Amino acid sequence: MSWLAGLTKNPSFMSAFFGFLAAQFLKVVIYKDFRVFGRYGGMPSAHVATTSALAWAVGYTTGFDSPLTAIAAIFLAITTADAVGLRRNVDPNKGHTLMEAIYGFLLGWIVALLTVKLYR
């Protein structure tokens, strides 16, 4: 279980984890229904919040000129494009509006700021 201990000490991983949880709990609050926890679609986008928190945390910890930050930023861009574009075209109920993705992005940024600050 040393891999688990390592992940819990990793601010980038924990930021992504907290970003996902924050988005899912916000969905429960917004929709007043615990059944929405873990579902696709809705406000805010958990996909975007998770990858946004990851990308921002990687940037804060390795520097915004780091190749790792570039990888995380591209991962965020692909995930966002999928959530807003492709997924919405395949099933409008499981995709996201642009505003849901923007709120997910902002939530991820806030979570990353707090998580990285907590880990320092």
C-alpha cells in the first residue's frame, strides 16, 4: 500500500481527487438529489473540474513552463472538448453546456489553489 501513501502525499493527484469530489457534491446541493452523485452531465462538469484541478496543481508545483504542465493542460483541453462537444452530440443528457464546463474549470482552479496551499 505504499503506492497509496505516495498518492495521498501528491498535491496534484489529491487536487484532482478533491476537484472531482467538490463537483459531485455541488451537483447534489444544486439538484437537491443525492442520486446525481457520480452521474454524467450537469452543473458543474466533474470531468472538467477534475482535469482543471490537476492541470493547475501541476502548474503550481512544477512551474507553468514545465513539460508536465503542458501535458496536463492538453489533457484538460481534450477532456473539455469531449465534455462540451463530442459527448453532447452523442447524448445531450450526458454532455455539458459551455457554462457547466466553465464552472468546472473555475472550481478546479479554486480546488488546486487550496490543495497546493494546504500541502506546502
